[in-house]
Amino acid sequence: MNKHPFRLIVGITGATGTILGVRLLQVLREAKVETHLVLSNWGARTLIHETSYTVQQVQQMAAQHYAPQDQGAAVSSGSFVTQGMVICPCSVRSLAAIAQGHGDTLVHRAADVGAQRTPQTSAGRPRNAVERHSPRNMLKLSRMGVVIFPPVPAFYNHPKTIDDLVDQTVLRILDQFGLNLTSSHRWGGAPWRPVKRSLLAFLNEGK
């Protein structure tokens, strides 16, 4: 029997941060990973608003792409062999739909069958206030084995551009699937430096 290639389903929904999904597709293509893209209607609308990419350009980054309402697509079946699914970014609506089992779109359907089969990452967007029902939905999905991954940027590697922040977040998402790609954005440790006495005195005063 033929061995299936390393394969990931990528969902892009209507939350801010579509550049994360775009960069994810680019990195996976460079790593020779077979990607199957489902771009929701609002994901496409947000993509056009937030980036200079067209829908067609993003679709061409994937090995295969599907219409957002195509429930007959290969990725809608539990028999479709894949190493997982990443929804990046994941809207609050998609989070709720997946948690409650409402497979009304292909993203939701693929996530629903994927959660029963393999690890899956749901990357949400940072928010000043979390919707009342979101923590409940995140907890429910987490108990099902879904990884909730808020794309919180890291600054320990001294990013100089937004692209640096995006790349570091994408690498950490792919780590969830065992795709540990080499990059200068990874933490490699920092040399120990003596703390100035004035700072120590300040810290001691706070005790």
C-alpha cells in the first residue's frame, strides 16, 4: 500500500490576522507539506481588507483548495488521511460552531471530523475582551484534544518587523504538529548579565 504524504488541512476564517494563515501556507509549501485549503467567505473578505493578496493567489499556495460550502469535498470525510487541521485565524463564530458540532460550512465540517481523528490547532485572535461564551467553547474543545493557540506575539527575540512576529507565531503553531522547522526566530538562550545594584535595591524595596 502507498504511504500518504505529510498532509495538513488549513482553514482561514473571518477573524483579523489572515496574514498568519497566508504565511502558514507559504512555510508549509517550502517544507514540502501537502496542504488542503478551505477559505471561508468572511475569511476571503478579511484577506482582501487586511492584505495585498488576492483570493486566487492564496488558493494557489495550497496543493488543493475547496469552496467554503462544498460539503462533498474530500476533507469533509473522516476517511481523508491527514496529520491534522489548523484554523488560522479562527473566528469566534467558527470556534462556537466547531464546539457545538454545527458543520454548516466546510471549515466547520472538516474540523468536526478532524477533532475525532487527529490533533488539531485552532488559532484564535487576541482580543481585549473575550466573548461570554468563548471560554466555555474553548474548554469544551480542549477537552476533546483540540489545541487552542492564541497568536500572542513574543518579543524575546527582538523582532524588527511585523513579518518577524508573524513568522515566530507560525513556527510555534507548526510545532504542535511535530513540524519543528529551523529558524532564527527560535529562542536560543540569552547570555547571563549581572543585574545592577540599583535594580536589585529597587526589587528588594518591593518585597
